[in-house]
Amino acid sequence: MQLHWLNIDNRAHAYTFYKQHMPYAQLTKKEKLAVFFPEITSTDESHKTEVIAAIRLRPIGVYTLVTGMLIHPNYRGQGLGHQLMKMVSHELIDERSFLFALPHLANFYQQHGFHQCQNVPNDIRQLFNKYDREDKPLCLMVFRG
């Protein structure tokens, strides 16, 4: 599977993908956006624009927030999430890359160098507090590859 980093002018299909499967996601132009397209085994070119997995790296000052990892429901259980994390790991910096994980996904992210943490920069803490809710708690994690 090949990872494609999409530039600002080439994100329409990714926006559609998020709108269909994660409608609350708010993509910004500052974010790095990486996607997987299905592997094409025939001459059918129509699948080149179908996004099957995506992940975003959002800059927060000197920090990076890994956000919006999404696998198309028809492609889940095939290891695409692990592949995404491995392929973006070179973009992550120890103690400067964070994510907000649903509790049941914390173990998944631990397999990729993330650890739960409490002491974080104020910018990250404020953003985390904005998203963390009693009805949908999150785990604050830092990358320590």
C-alpha cells in the first residue's frame, strides 16, 4: 500500500471521505493529510480517487497533533491503521507529537510509540480539554518512539 500526501489543491476526495464517515471532523489547510487509495489490480481507473484510509497531522505551534485517523468501514480489520501509523512515524517527534485517543484505542497507539501522559504543554492541554467530555472521554497520549 502506498501512502499519498495530498496537497491543498488535491483534497476534494478526502473531504468527501471525511464528510461521509467522520462528519464532525474539521479539516484545516495547515494540516498534513495522508491517504491510502485502493490498490488497483485492473485497468479500472475509477478507484484512483476513492479514499480508503486517512490520517491528519495538525500543527499546534511547535507541536503536532495526530488526528482524524479513519479507515473506510469496508476496509477495516486489514491492518491499514497499523500501516498508516508506521508510514507517518517519520513525521513524529519525541515529546512533541500528541494525540487524543478513545480509551479502547489506547493500546493500538501504544504499539506505535504513544504513551498516556499528564504533563503536557499548555496549548495541547487546552485543546484536549476542549474535546474531552464525560460522555466521550479521551486519553491524552505523547509520542516517545
